[in-house]
Amino acid sequence: MTSSNLENLAKIGKLKKERVSQTEFEGLVKSGCARLADTHTTSLSMESRFDLAYNASHALALAALRWHGFRSENRYLVFQCLQETLGLGPEHWRVLALCHERRNVAEYQGHLEVEEILISDLIRITEMLSEKVSALGKVRCKGAGFD
């Protein structure tokens, strides 16, 4: 996906082009970082850790999209755009897409099926997101907190 692909998605109504808001960007990064930090609390259930990691990944992916001047109300598309917004290839956003599917089943059908390996992969990719998003703006994830 190239920036022209983002523009094309905006032209067909899949993305909305919006002025970048530093306050919104910072809020999304801080939210993602806080949730990511909490995923390392091993006393939490696998389901809770998955939920935290998934929501952290979405907040960080959305922050990247917003930094580039676009918005999407489609979570799946936010993950697909990571190839353009942060340079993450399909091997990363496909894991996030799988997590999105699992999250939807949990939200709408009441059944969450996750394995420790999927949670580990999700956390690893979310940590990559936090590093790459931190490089975009003034807000940086730092351990369990932020700058």
C-alpha cells in the first residue's frame, strides 16, 4: 500500500481525510501504551491480557493513521493500513486481523478462543507498533509509562 492507496481509500469513502490533531494523537498513544504495559501483568487471565493487547494495538494503529491525516471507523482497515502508515508488512497486520476476528466473536457471540502463543504474538507486534508510533511524534512509550 502506498500513500496514494490511502488517498484512493479516502476517495472511495473507506478513509476520511482529516487534519491531524496532536492532542488526539497523544491520547491514542498514551492509551495504547498504558494498555500494553498492563498486558505484562501475568496474574491477569489470558482473556484480559488479549483484550488489553488488542485494544492497545488498535489505539496505536489508529494513532499512526491519524498522524498521516486519515481516520477510519473500520478497525480491520486501520490494521491493513499499517503497511503504509508504519511500514509493517502483511505478516504483522494479518496477526492483528486474526485477533480482530477473535475479538468480534467474543464481543458479538460471547465466545473467546485464544492461545498463549497468539497473545504473545499480539503483544510482540503491539510493542513494535509502540516503537514505530513513538518515532512519529513527541509522545513516547517508555516501559510502563510515557514521556
